[in-house]
Amino acid sequence: RIIPPVVALAGRAAARFGGVPASLAAGNATRNPRRTAATATALLIGVSLTTAMIVGAASTKATAEAELRASYPTDVIVTSHGEEIPEGLLDELSGVGGVATGVSLTSTEVTGPDGFAERAFGVDPVAGGQTARSGDAGVPDVGEVYLAAWLAESWGIRQDAPVTLTKDDRSVTLTAQVSETSTAITMAATDLSVLDAEAPVGQIWLRLVDDRGAEAEAVTLNEITRLAGQTILGVEVAGVTSVRQALTSILETLLLIVTALLGVAVLIALIGVGNTLALSVIERRQENGLMRALGLTRGQLRGLLAWEALLVAGVAAVLGVVIGAGYGLAGTSAILGQAAALVLDIPWLQIGAVVAVATVAGVLASVLPARRAARTSPVAAMAT
């Protein structure tokens, strides 16, 4: 019910710019409201579903990246779960194209309030601050210890509370900073050295050059993984970049498949627009002939049908985007709202492309009916 009134409203606005053809098109588009609504609804549904997928995928990616930034302090984290990381590996990895800077972290086993051993990492606050990306999973100052939220809850430790860590007969008391970091315990390297003066290097943080694009980041990440794997057995390469690459690949593949399927639905809807216009040309054959006899040119008749298609397809596309964006945001909120802090993202460029493609395709669907109407002579049309 809403489509014909919106088409009529858009037609009045178009009449100011399109002259007589646009004014006549507005009247023709709403002459049969049910047919107009049925034609536009098919296109509206296709555009709505496409927009919902685009907005949903973009919001899912934005939410996931926000969670990644909270979980990982920097772009790439190389962790050894076995042997010590050689001193020269940091320089080797820092020389990979696309790497901006890096820092080594020492590592040792420490005992917490629950009496169980946990692996802790020590980072230089200055070098770590130059390498880190996220404040939430960032770099502790001297006297602080960053605890993963799950570990702090297990220990019964709250934000800014003192926590004592021990190793053999040595201990250190630090101020707890609770975060969503993926690393259980991170402290300043000087504090870790109090517990273990000979703690080996167990982790490397690497920060990549900004704004290099997904493909360039993938090349850099693959080279880092190759070099680390050649040097260390049991190495793990994680961080924001690696997880984001995997997530982006999954979302892009899913979006490509769904968009292709929905593109077929939109194409079918546009065929419906062309069929509706062809039917209207047949029904208004005498009327079109009379207008031609009264001075309407062939070009104006083609323009009339193009405006009619533009109004129907344009209104359907715009309404489809509005409805689809709403469904996309609602769906993302329902799926991710309980698991993470939702970050809404509306990719206006892609949505604008959907509107433009649907509208232009609708106008192109009017070409054959308009050609048929324009080629019919006024006398033959009125004699039918």
C-alpha cells in the first residue's frame, strides 16, 4: 500500500525536472496501483535482502575487529610454545616488507593467588608502546600487570587491586589492570626480571605499516609465518591481522555467494518491470498515438516510459535499502549483541551502488517497450 503513494510523491518531484514526460509518467505509474505495487515489491524484496546482507556483513566485521583490538595488543604476535625464540628473529621479521616496528617479550611461568602456574610475558613499556595498537590490550607500565578478564575472575581480582605473583622464592606485587586481552598475564619486563632474571624471549610483537590494503597485509603475514616457522618449532602466529584476514575471507566468500543469488532475484524483478511496461504500452496504444498526434515526439515518448521505469525502480530501490538496512542491523544485533559490544557499520558506497544498479537496470528494462511504442505511427496506434 505504501509504494503507490511514494511513487506519486516522487513523480511530483520528478515533474519539476523532467517536464511533460515525467509528469505523464507519474500519472501512468500510479494509474494501476496494484500492478505498480506488485512490480515494485519484487524489486524491493531483492534490494532489501541484498542490503541486509551487506549491512550485516559490514557490522559483523566492524564488531569483530573491535573485539580483536581489545584482545590483541598489536597486528602480529609470534609466540613460541616450546623452544626459546632466537635473538636474531626479531631483526629478521622486522625486515619483512610491510613491518613498521617490533619488540621482543620475555616469558616465564609464575604462580598466582590460586597456586597454579600461568605463563607470563614481560614487555618493555617504551618499545611496546611504539608497537601496540590497542589501549585495552595494550602495554603495562612498571608496577602494573595486565590480566585477562577470565583469569582475574578466577583469581577474584578486581581492577586496580594488588596481586602478588611468585616464582620459586621470589615474588612481586603489582596493580592489576583487567582487560579482554588474549594473553593471560603481561607485565613490564623489569618486573618479570625480578621473578626470573634469565627469562628467555617467548614472544614477538610486530606492528605493520598502516593502510597497505588486505592483499599486501596477507603477503606480509605469509612471509612472517614462513620465517617464524622455519626458525621455531611449535610457533603460533596470531594477532589482529591474522584473525582479521581469516574473518574477511569468510565474510567476503559468504557475501559473494549470497549476493550472486540475490542478484538473480533482482534480475527477475527487473524483467517484471519490463513486462509491466510492455503491458502498459499495449494498453495505452491509442493514448500514446493520440499524444504523438498532438505533438509528443518519439524521444519524449521514450522519455515518458523511461521516467515511469525510473520512478518504480527508484522508489523500490530506496525503500528496499531502508528496509534492508534496518533488517541487517537488527539481525546483527540479535546474533552478536549478547556476545560482544555491537559496532554498527553502514557501507554507504556499496549501498549507493545497489541503488544505482537497480535504478539504471530498471530504466534499461524500459528500452524495448519504449522502442516498440515509438516506432508505431500515430495513425496506426489510434486506428487499433
